[in-house]
Amino acid sequence: MSVLTARPALRWVVPVAVVAVVLTAGVAGRALTADADPSLPPRTAAQLLVDLQTSAVTGLSGTVVQRADLGLPELPVSLGGQGSSEFAGLVTGTHTLRVWYAGEQKQRIALLGTLGESDLVRNGRDVWTWSSSSNEVTHLVLPAADHEQPLPTDLPTTPQEAADAALAAIGPSTTVGTDGTATVAGRAAYELVLRPKDSESLVDQVRIAIDAEQMVPLRVRVYAQDATVPALEIGFSQISFETPGDEHFDFQPPTDASVTEASPGDPSAAEAASAAPTVIGDGWTAVLVTDAPDLTASTEEPSELTGILQSLPRTSGSWGSGWLLESALVSVLVTDDGELLVGAVSPERLFEVAAR
Amino acid sequence: MSVVERPRTAPVISTRMLRSELRLIFGRRRNIAGMGVLASVPIIIAVAIAIAGTPEAGEGPTFLSQVTSNGLFVGLAALAAELPLFLPLAVAAISGDAVAGEANIGTLRYLLTVPVNRTRLLAVKYAAILVFTVAAVLLVAAVGVLIGLALFGGGPATLLSGSQVGTAEGLWRLLLVCGYMSVCLAAFGAIGLFVSTLTEQPIGATIAVVGLALISQILDAIASLSPIHRFLPTHYWLAFGDLLRDPISTDLVLTGMLSAAAYALIFWTAAWARFAGKDVTS
């Protein structure tokens, strides 16, 4: 202490040291959870596909972090931007979800927003959705026959066959391979890599991290062409393979919530189907064509959407004219005659489709 | 002016200095008025809702639409409403006053003539700030719960996950929220204490610290700055919502407490370094 009393300026060493320790601890903590690639016995892509089929996980729970950096314009929170607890918001920003899984019959996903939450719960035939921000519940009862349907006979019967079939199906458009290992949520994982062969695709590669022990996918990353950081990433930040208890799936609607009963044959579902988008092309360069939201509609919410849309660059060609959104991973074209085209492809491909 | 008037010659293990500090904080008329303002928010919320009815779900401030189903939510709604400005303002007023206030009215040099070392003085000052922080948070919650239960009664409280709990469990969750907010605000008080050692103008220290809280919240709202968000002192404050899920989600809350501890440690030691070398001239 006497040194510090004589030379008080030396005391500044203490807060500076604390800052250094805090920052080092933070960085070290990240480094421990991040990429220290574990060494695992090598496995081929085909073996990994078989592993995925044979994995016998009966239950798991954990936290999933989803990050989308598609280069899309930032959505306001009211339309589901960062911090929103609405499922529609998953296209931009970072979102945290909690998942519980106890077999085919019992699942729950909770999307955690800032001071809000949306839940999707399946317990047997009951499917519930809950939104804390609107205090609304929907309840759907699945038909009993749903899970007793006889399996179509042409389905592969062994995992090996399934893996072969999958490889054959994606083979013409995709290069499948493995690329080292990764650590996800503190667990060692193999990396399965899918690369589109078609150069018109904006996707460079899709990397799937597969748990080396339990053989379930832990993380999916989608990289755009020439990108070093993933444009889309969804993965566990924490996972446990213990089967979660029944209390997680026992959803009772709050007494003051508005409950909507829905059924699978609901007219609204049929309506949605009639406006279902059409898909043109297949594989990596498929383009989705649907009706654009009506821009002249004077409802309150879409006005923000209209604003975003009209801030996009105009473009025109032999196919007509419209607004074009170009981003790292997706291109979106809204034509003046009310069509919306979306695809993980270059704008030129969208123009081709629009001109058809 | 002598030791008798300001008895701060306490032995090493004694709460006498702290008690005297607390008497000063809770005895000052301006602080009592400030706590009155803090306590008025839940009363305003409860009375307004009793008269005008609840807003539709999804409209108005968070938790407000649930107030009528359980009075506990008045406390929660008041805490959520006061967290961005009123509570930081109260903590900033007390912590900004801690050293600069004494320097400003000329009592600091007398305080330092008694045989108490500056480290201990600073520790006592910070302990008093902690007590005030906890008291302020509990005051808002308690007033909210009391008036809420009186006007709307208890009942099933809906958690963010959609499950409902009884009043006892609801109270427990509210206490957890109070604890977490106190931790966040206590870290903020350490920043106030540090700024307070830099100046002899308590009002300047308070304004600077409140400004910092607001700037931090503004930066936190700009999505394109997300890489720096986790370093902001206010970034984890809203994680208190995770204590209202079923089951409680602890990841963010724990990170928030670590962040608060780091901030408290950094700024308390900075205050210590500054205060030790400070020439007390007034």
C-alpha cells in the first residue's frame, strides 16, 4: 500500500488490469466454446447420411440461436425485427429459440423475444400456438389417422438405402462431401458439406454439423458465393439429450386469452392453398412465384412494408418492370403486374422466369 | 466542525459509518421527494387502468394489458416503465452525489481529516448506493403490488410462456425480477460513483450518468451496431423478461449479471484510483 500512497497514479494499474482480465476472460470464454476442432475418426458423406437415419434420439432440449444476415433491409420490430417474439421475424437479425422434443408426439418450440414469447406446442393430437404479445392462442386437433397411415411401399427400408437414395436425388445438382469437424454447443461434430453445381445459384455451400455421438444435426450454415461468414445460421448453443418431462408439453390456454379453434380442413387453410406459390425450376435454382402483397391496400401494417419496397431500386427489361432486391443469398423481384419472385439465384435468372 | 458532529471514526468492523451515510441519503428531503416520484408511477398506472380500462393486448406498454387479471402486474408494469429512465435517474442522483456532493458543500475535506482511509470511505459510499438501489426497486414493486392487489385483486398470472401461476409464485417471480434489476442498477451506480469522483458538481455527475444510460439504450436499439451491443451497460437490462418464462431461461440473466459484475468492478476500482490521487481543495 505504501507505494500506492506515495504514487497514487500507480493505482490506475488496478482498473486497467480489471478491464484486461474481463476482456481476456470474455475472449477466452468465447474461444473455449468456439472452434477448437475436435479430432474424430473420419467418416464419409454416405456414412454420415446413414448415421442421420439411424440416430435414435428419444428426447432432447436446448437453446437454438438463429442468425440471418441475408442483406435484407432491417425490419421494424412491429413487423418482426430483432427482439420481436413473432415467428414471422425469423428472416432478419438474431433470434433465440428454446426447443423441447420428446418423440414424435411431444414437441415444443418457444421463440424468445424481448419481454415476449411465441410458443408452438404439440402434445399428441393437440397443437397449440401462443403469442404473448397479442395474448392469442390457436388450437388445432390433428386427425387421429394422421400417424397410422400405411407407409408408401417405395420408401427406402434401410438407412443405407435412404442415404443412397438421398445421395442419388441430390447428386445431379449437388456435390456432397465432408470437411473436417466442428464444435457446436460444446459437442464434437462432423461437418457435412453440400455444394450446388449450378453456377446460377447464389449459394456457395451448406454446411451441416452432425453430432458425433448422437448423430443429430446440431447446426446448419448457409454460405453465399464469395462469403466467409454464413448468410444464414441456425444451431444449438446449448443442448441436452435427456428426454424433457411432460410438464413442458402440457399447454393450458390462459383464462383471459382469446382462443381460436382451428381444424385441418379449415376454410382459411383452403384459401391459403389457393394462393399457394408456384415453384419454377428445381434444385438450388428454383424460383418461387407468388402474388405480391397489394401495395395500394390501405391497411395499417403493410404501409411500412410498402415503404421498404418502394425504397428498392427500380429495374426493367423485356419482361416488364418492377422493384429488385439483391442480397447476398436471395434475390427478390416484385413486378408491376403484382408478381413476387424469390430465389437463391442471380437477378438474371429471375428476369428469365418473369419473362416466361 | 469536529468528529462529534460527523461520527466517522468507526472501528474497522462497524456499520456506524454506513448507517450515518444511509441516514443522510434517506433523510434528505430531495431524495424523499425522488422516491415519491418513483412510487407515484405504479399508482398512476393502477388508477388510470381502474378508470379507463386496460389497453388491448399488444398495445400500450408491456404487461399493462394483464393488469386487471392479477394486481401483481401493476408492480411489474411499473418496473418495466421505470427501468429505462426513472430508476437510472434515481441511482444516478444518489451515486453522482456521493463524492461530488460532499466536495461541493465543502464537507469532503472534513470527512477526510478523520482517521478513515479513502478506500474504506469509498466502500461505504458504494454500499450505501447498493442499499438505496435495492430500496428504490423494491419500493416501486411493493407500491405496485399493494395498489394492484387492492384495486384488482389476485388471480392467475400469465407468464410469457402462456402458462398461468398463482399469486405466490407470481410474487416470487416479481422478487426475482427486482433482484435482477437491482444487480443491473447497482453496476450502473458504480459508474455514477466513478463520475462523482471526477467533479465537484453533483448535478453534472448525475446528468452525465443519465446521459450515458440513454445513449447506451439508443445504441442498443440500432440494429446495425449489434457487434458492440453486448458491451453496452444497459444491454442486458431487459433480460429480466427471461425470469417470467416457464421454465425460467437463465442464459441471458447470468450473462447480464456477469456483465454487471464486470462493470461494477471496473468502475469501482477506477473510482478508487481516481479518489486516492485526488486533491481535495474544497
